[in-house]
Amino acid sequence: MISVESLTKAYNGDAVVDAVTLQLPGSGLTTIVGPNGAGKSTLLSLISRILGPDAGTVIADDIDVLSAPGTEVAKKLSILRQDQNTTARITVRELVEFGRYPYSKGRLTEACHIAVEEAISYCDLVSLEERPIHEMSGGQRQRAYLAMVLAQDTRYVLLDEPLNNLDMVHATGMMRLLRSLADDQGKSIVLVLHDINYASVYSDRIVGMRDGEVVQDGPTSEVITPDALQAVFGTAFPVHDLAGNKFADYFR
């Protein structure tokens, strides 16, 4: 479990993340939703210590994320940001091997090679492993970056807008892959999404943020409701049941 306590980040006196206290489970798929500027991506960056907080603590199982050695944290928690743009002319395999750096410091062991092979296979990239990243489609590239994170072999996987710039087919494929990852390997997947219907279909739990605060937190069935969505987005969307899932009708 990741325990977040009173986590705060402010810029010019304005709190972007405002004393957030939150518990993220040790397994399953949790999605953070909210309007633009709610603090979702900043919260993820604070939890992963990409950003330093002004106040608060983050404990992942028995590790103090904010003070532990970087290598120790990198073996417990990984993050894939939405701005993963590389200009290096490297292949898929070379990219995935970067995920083993906390263990190998660039000198891959037999265990590293096995982890890389498994990650490439899991993300269905075997036929593409020697292809340069810059020659791949957006969906293929996103799977390659996810494979890099999987090779890092952390219990907690944080993903900031993993569906960014993906069409419906690739976005659905990515969500199915993440759902399988949580179910097959028992990892805790925490992601930021804008599409609340993808969150509804694939998540065990949804955290709703607004103005830097957590205003909703619970099982999907409790958050995908007109009242809960109004608390998060300021608008009451009609919610419909379809094939056992709840969908928000935000086209009206």
C-alpha cells in the first residue's frame, strides 16, 4: 500500500495539490480523474518524487519514498509520464533494457535479460523488438514504453495519461493490457485519465480530484454517479447502465 499523508505542492502561493491524504492499494487498478488543473499529474509526480513536495509524506509499503535512496525507490515504484519523447535512435529492445537500470547500472545480468524478454512478450512486441522507436506508430511506441516500465519490475506502476494521442482501438488495447497486468501479476496500477468511461469500465477504484483536493474516492460504482461526478467536474452527467458497466453521458 502507498500511504500519502498531507501531501502539498504550491506555486506562487497557490496550492496545486492541497494537503492530500490518500491510500493506494497494493494491487488492482486505480484511476485518478478530474478536470484540467485539478492536480492529478502533479499528485502522481509527487508520489513518484519526480517533484518535491512542500509538505507531506509518501510511504510505499515499508519505504519512505521521499527520503529513501533512489535505487531503492526505483525497485518499488515506477512511473511513465505523458511526455515520453526520445530523440535517441534506439530500438524497442534497447529502450526496454533501460528499465533494468536500478538493478544492473547498465550491465545486464541473466535476470535482467529474462525480465526484458518477458516484458517484450507481455506487450506483444516480439516482432518489433529490433525496430527503432522513432519508426513506430503512437500505439506501438506507447506499448514499448510500458514494456520498459514492466521490465523495471516494481509493485507499483504509475501512468500519467497513458491513452494520450491514442485512437479508440489502441486506447482500448492499452486499457485491456493494464487490466490484465493488474490481474495476472498482482501489481498496483495507478493512472491518470481524462476519459471517465474508460475509468469506469476498467478500474477497481476511482479517485476524483478538483482544485488540488480529493473530493471523491471509492469503488467505481460509487463514483460513476451523477452526484459524485458533479462534485468532481461541476456538472451532473446522466449515467447509464450498459452490459454491467456504468457510462456517463457527457455529450448532452
